[in-house]
Amino acid sequence: MEPAARMPTGEGLGDSLGEERAPSCDDGAARQYVTCLLGEERFAFPMESVLEIVRLPETVRVPLAPPSLKGLANLRGTVLPVVDLRGLLGLPGVEPTDATRVVVIDCSRPAGLVVDRVERVLSVEGDRVEPATDVSVTVDSALLAGVIRPEEDGALIQLLDGRALVGREFEAFRGPCDGGLQPAATAASARPAGTAEEPEDDGRQLVSFEVDAEEYAFDIAEVREIVRVPDEISRVPGAGEHVLGIIDLRGGVLPLVSLRRLFGLADAPLEEHNRILVVGLAEGDRQVTVGMVVDRVHEVFQIDAEALDEVPELLAKQGVEGVQALCRLEGGRRLVSLLSAEALFQHPAVKEAVETHGEDAMQAEERGSASGAEEKEELQFVVFQLAGQEYGVGIEWVQEIIWVPDQMSHVPKAPGFIEGMVNLRGTVLPVVDMRARFGLERMERNDRQRILVLNLDGMRTGFVVDAMSEVLRVPARAVEEAPRLSEDQARIMGRVVNLKEQGRMIQVLEARELLGADEREAVARAASEEAAA
């Protein structure tokens, strides 16, 4: 490969090689092409359609998309569909190597095509380009824009029209660019039709979590969000032993308090399962916020007032910090200590954290924003895992999050997508396996799985997910329209949360679209039959 023809592997080609481009014309003048290899076969793209060439990035898989899509990548803040060119051309797949590259082409919007190897930039006289139908080629000639005859005895180079090739399988690339992304729907506009501003009153809603194998809970009204523990925590010299340090939460300072230390328990190293409960409390006209570090978050559940017991006098006298009641679950076999944020905020260690670093993270972000109300608008999502990928659903759709029971009732003749029925406080809850809904391989039941209970226009339905990740609050500007890759994908997961600084993408599910009209009818009928039985 000649030095002058070497291709950059991360920079825009328009900047680095623009001065070498020949204008497009039909008078026999030379044009430039980027050549690449798929196995032993040589292909080429017109130079003017190539935006850049990069190494194969990490991708987020997209269910319900055509099989040739490897996934979505975050390319310097832009959501880029990455497509297997072998799959588009009907060639057998191969494992990527160090030579594998992604050719980013302009198909009315950027798309990345995976090739085995990029070869060089080739200048070709117009009379060397012939129609693909006039010669023998290895792929369907309808997929080619032509062929380039070799100057000597070399092999033919098959010329690809990237836009037409990608557009055959992905409808987003068939028409002109729409000029940008539509504004993301706000939480209010996405609220289920026919539902009130507040969720249905069905008892208190609690977030349960674990500290040293014991289960505790906060009222969900006291929990702003649930986030993962970052890799870096800034230590604070002179802070009390209960304070782990401070972190940056969207431009605000959030102090972290270890509940293990607060409860006088032995320390344990922070691991992937640890979570931060961002707990807020109003003090006059201001809000104070502290991050409570717990071992793991269990579920969000609802409980009637009758299932709450007062703290035994003996425990109260021993000064059990912040416990305001005991929750009796599963017929008394499971006890959860309900904590009071107000009481915990009176603890000297928490008071110290608040007084030293207690500027509310959300208020700090708002003060630092100079871009108006739109910049301050935030959306909240419940984030979960499915087949190694992250998905989110607007928190306004989520009724609760519960454990997967050991057994579920199976309704005879129910549709195959219904996993079973669960008795949820006397109400029959139909349960759907989210993996089955997206055509993914089912997995064996395990302790990390949860049932996400969604209110779909007044009909409660549970969806089994692999694990819960967090409750995430993001600025509205971080929610973008996803590339339209298939009809089902665009309808069900047409948006992504694009956290550019973290290189992280979360596919947003439109809850109302998870079940079609016929499927909802089938779910309602099965639930009715089970309730009658």
C-alpha cells in the first residue's frame, strides 16, 4: 500500500484527503474510490460518499432490527448504525480481526459498513468503469453500481452504491435526510392516556435494598434516583468515617454516606452490585440531597398501611437509626425495616455531609445552566438489562418492580408470549418474558431477574427482565431519536438516551407499544379467565 494512499482510522476523510478528490463527472475524467476487501473480493465506494474510516467500535445490539445490523455505536457523540457489509451482500460472516474496519458513508445520514480490510484510495479514469451486468461478479449485480476494470491482469473491483445498498434493508436511508432529530417527548406528554397526573393510589410505594444481608426500604417519595457507584470517588480530608466522599452528579456535588458504616457494620469493598440511593429532603425553601450507598437494590413494591408495624420498644430504646416501621411481607415470613430519611438526616454524620457538601445536586445543575428552561428539563427512566444490553422505560409507566416468584400460574390456551400469571396483592397480574417479546433466547430463572410492572393504559402487565440497573435522571437534550432500522424497532424503541461523556447508550422503550391491540386483548382475556378460575 503506497504511503500517499494510506487511510486514516479515526479522522474525517473530508478534512484529511479533501484536496485530492476529483470532481464527479461523466466525461471520462478520473474519480477517486476507497477500496476494501471482503475475503479475497475487492469492493469500492466513491470517495465523495466516504466520511471517515474507524476501527470496529463497541456496539449496542438492537432487537427487532434486520440481522445485518451489528448494533448502534457512539461515534464522538453521534448515534451511528453499524452494519455488516457481508450480511448486506449475502456473503458468509467471519469473526473480526485487527484489520477489520468500519467505513462510515453518507447515506442521507451516516451509516457504518464493516469490511474485512481497507486497502487504499484509487484514482480511476471514467472509461474503466462498466455496468455490473456486462461482467461476471460474485454478488447480485442489482446491488452494484458498476465494476472497475483493472489496468493489467488484476481482479475486478466491484463498485458499491452505499446509500442504495443500505436503503434496501433499512428504510431510514431510503429518503432524504429529515434535517435533524425531533424533540424528545417529555414525561408529561408520554404519560399513559386516560391516567391521572399521579399514579393510582394502591398503598405506599417503597424501594427496598440490602445492607449486610438485611433488607431495608425508603418511601419512593424520598428517593430522587438510583445510580451506580462511579469508579472515582473524591475523598474529603477531615470528613467523618461515615462519609465515603463526594461525586459529581450532572454538575452538582453529591456527598456519599455509607449505610454500612452508619449502622456500625463492617466495611465491604464496593462492587458492581452496589448502588447509590439519592435521597432528598426539603429544608425550608431548599432541598438537601445525600447519596446513601447500599449493597444492592431489590425492588419497588407497594404495601398497605395494615402491613406496617410499629418498631418494637426494645429496638427503639437501643437507638436503631432511622427505622420508622417494620413491613410484614409474604405472610410475615419476610420483614423489611422502613427507614425515615428525615430521621437519618438528623444523624450527626449525615448532618455533617449535608452542611459541608449539601448543596442539592439538582439545584447546582440548574444554577450552572445558562441555556434556559429547555436545558433544565429532565426526564426519568427505569433502566434494566436484557441480554447484556441496557434499556429504559419512562418512570411514569412503571407501577412497581417485584421479584420473580418461584412458580407462576399457567393459563391453558393462553398465547405463547404470556409467561404466566402472578397473584399481586389479590389481583391477577399477567407476566410476559421481555426476551421472548424481542425474539431473544430465553434464560434460566435466577435471583437477579425482576418483573417490571407497567400500567399500559390502565391494564397492569408484568415484564420479566434480566436485572435492574438504576433509576436514571437525564437532561431532555440527552434523549435522541434512534435511527429507523425497522418498522417494529422504530415503533417500540424509537429513542435512545445518548450519554456522550460516558460513551453509553440506553435504548428507550415506548411502553404503550410493547403489546399490540390484539396482544392486549389476549392478555386481558387470559387474566380474566385466571381470575374467574
